[in-house]
Amino acid sequence: MSSPRRQRRTDEALAACLGPGAAVRAYALGKARAGLVPVGCAVTDAGVVLVSVAVGRRRPKAVLARVPHGALFPPNITVVGTRAVRVNLGTRVVRFRRADYDGLATSVGADERGPIVAIPDSRLA
């Protein structure tokens, strides 16, 4: 857990990136480009926003992509073992810890997810 001061500064930096009136439901840090570049993912009322993050301070800097809420659900996700999930957000693939992904996914309402697409399991064929 982060300190209240760090959380407040992160919230202020995120609000500056997203602009006025953006209500953030959930925010999590992930890694892009084979785990080398930290990125942030915010779930807002309008959709999912991917933001670049300052490496040293871990604060949001700029918006990289805006995608609909359905991007957090199949077929855009790949579960990696028991601890991580890869999500295709726009043109980037971001890896989140499982707990962070679950927080993002649960913040999206059932009516905002879009159609659920079944993914065939190749082991069953």
C-alpha cells in the first residue's frame, strides 16, 4: 500500500492527464514492452485509459491510448500462470499482477463490458 501523500500526488497527476471531469473508478500499474516500461491503466466512466508513467516517481505523465471497457475482457486478455494477466490495450500489450487486474475488471459494470466471446480451449479438441 502506498502512503496517503503518495496516493494524493498520484491522483493529482492522473487528474491532470485525464482533464477535468474524469471520474476514475480504478487505477493500476502494469508493465509494457517485456516488463521494461511502467504504464498506468485507469478505468473511467468513458472507458479505459492507458497512461505513461514517470519511471522514478511512478506518476502518470501523458495519455497513450483510450479504449472501451470491453478491452479488459476476453478475447483481449491472456492469463499468465497464477499471478499475472496480459491485456491488449490498443496497440500495446500490458502485463498486470492478477490482483491489480481483478481490481480493474471489477470496477467495470456488467452492462459496460460488451458481448462476451467464448474462447475455445485447444486442449479439449
